Amino acid sequence: MSRIGKEPIPVPSGVKVEIKGTHVMVSGPRGTLERDIRPEIELKMDGDHIIVTPKGRSKRVLAFWGLFRSLVNNMVVGVDKGFQKKLIVEGVGYRASVSGSVLTLNVGYSNPVEFQLPEGVKAEVGKDNSITLEGIDKELVGLTAARIRAVRKPEPYKGKGIRYFDEHIVRKVGKAGGVS
């Protein structure tokens, strides 16, 4: 039994949900998102809630039940409030700047890295070298943040690199600190 799948999805005012068979379209003040769901899962509108029910009791179907409840909930929250992901660029001389949909990262390579932001994701660079990504699709915002972080992952000795705002880097002792 899925504890997540049992929960109804609240639909706030201003958000419109269209369910046509296995296709779901959610539109709100920030935009529109669409997704096809598996045929084993059924969605029903019940007033201002969406009810997700499985069409079987196998382990696989019950796993999809919780998954698609979370995916549809993220669509509803995204078109209503949106999602944010914050990254921090740490290191001497490491900088980030954004112009249009191109994020330029100076992170210790001989040339700056030009990162093309996907459509639907906006970036802002703060004066403290933090990158804030915003969008309505949680999956796309998280994937973009992971790809930016992969340009220069944080290293364990000095902590230089690009890390998530809430990520803690476990530091290692250098060569001189380990010998006694």
C-alpha cells in the first residue's frame, strides 16, 4: 500500500486541471505543464482535489501509484508557486554570470564554460556568487542544477567548486595534516 498515493492532491484556486484518459494538463498563473501517465493509474477530479487510484494490486502498480501521485502534485505546485534550486560557486577567482539564457562559469578551467539553460528555467546570479534557478517543472530545475554542479564538482580538500546551497562537503586532511 502506498502511503503517498493515498493522499488526495489539493488543487488551489487559479489552477486548472484537464484529464483526458492517460494525458494530464495542468495550467496556472505561471504556465502550463503536460504529462502522460501509465495506463495502470487512474486520475479523477473530486471537487478541488485530484484522487489517484491504481487499477491493480501488483507490487509494480502500487509503486507507480505513489510515483504518479508525486509527479502530478509537483505539476500542480509548479504552475501555482514554482520551484527554486540554489547553487554556490566557491573558490578564489571562481565566478558565474548570466546573460539571456547562457550561464557563463569561470571555475578554474583555461576557458570559461558556457552553459545553455533549457527553455523553462531562469537563472539569477547574486553578488555572493550564488546561482538561483527557477522554473515550474521540478524535474527540469533539478536536472539543470545537477548538470551545472557537474561542471566543477566540489573537491574535498579546499571545498572549491559548485555545490548545492544546503550541501555539506566533508573535508579531508591534506598531506601535512595526516602525518604525526
